[in-house]
Amino acid sequence: MNEFIDFHTQGFELPPGMKDLSNLLPPPGNAERARQVQLPIESFAQIEGYLLRLLQSTASYRVVDIFSTDCQGCLAVTHSRNHFRLMVTMHPRNRTKEARVSDFFSQRNISPQYDSGFQALGIDMWLCFFPLPRVALEAAELLRELLQQVFGLAENAGLIYTYHEQNAA
């Protein structure tokens, strides 16, 4: 053993007060919280920017997911093969809210392209596609109204956006 190294003292690479790498692990019970990914909270004002990015991209498939911070509202706007549409999912199913979504689009003379309930991993789910206007400003206004009127979000509510692109293989 090297007489100049004391292995019982803190190494230079560990934070103060830590003598072992295991001290860096979160305490029991906090492991799940430590693994959570923190996504930035944005506002309603960013909807149009994300839709413009979606429409201007040359990728073969692109999608922007829009979540309320409580994850009660989940919308996905997709653009592929000249289809620009909104996918609304609800899990677990909420038939009252489903009817409100359907009524919202029906009042605007927009018919669903696909409407189905199904089971996934034992959870009763609902999935519905609606076509969107090809003008980002019009589509953004429609999504704002949907989030406010059907999902009950205030204009200043925080939203979480994720954007994905995929080119053809």
C-alpha cells in the first residue's frame, strides 16, 4: 500500500463530505423522484411556432405532442404524407370529455377521420383523429380553443411540448 494515499479520506473527485461513491446515490424512497425527467414548461403562445416547424419540415413524418402539466390533456399533431391532423387520446377513457371533444369539432363542421375505443395493457383508451387547417395560425387558434373549452385550461396554463421527426427508411 502506498504510504502517501489514505483510502479512508475523501478523494479529490467527490463532493465535500462524501467518502464513497455510494454516498452520491439518492436515499431510499427518493430514487423514483431522482429519475424523473424535467421538461420545460411553455405557454399557449408557443403552439403556433411548433405548428410552423411541423409544416415547414421536410422530414417524412413529424409530430408535436402537447401535454397539460397535469397530463390530463394530451394532443398530438402529426404531419405526414400530406396529412395534417390532430390525434386526441384519453387514457383511461372519459366518455363525457370524449363527447365534448366530438361536439367541439362537430360545431366547426370537422368530422373525425378515425374514432375508436380500445384496450391497451388493460387500460380502456380512446383515440380520435381530426383534420387540421393547413394554416398554422388557424390550427393554433383551434388548438387553443380546444385546450381551453374542452380541457378547461386557462390561457396562462403551462404546456409541455415534445417534437419528433423521422425520415423514411
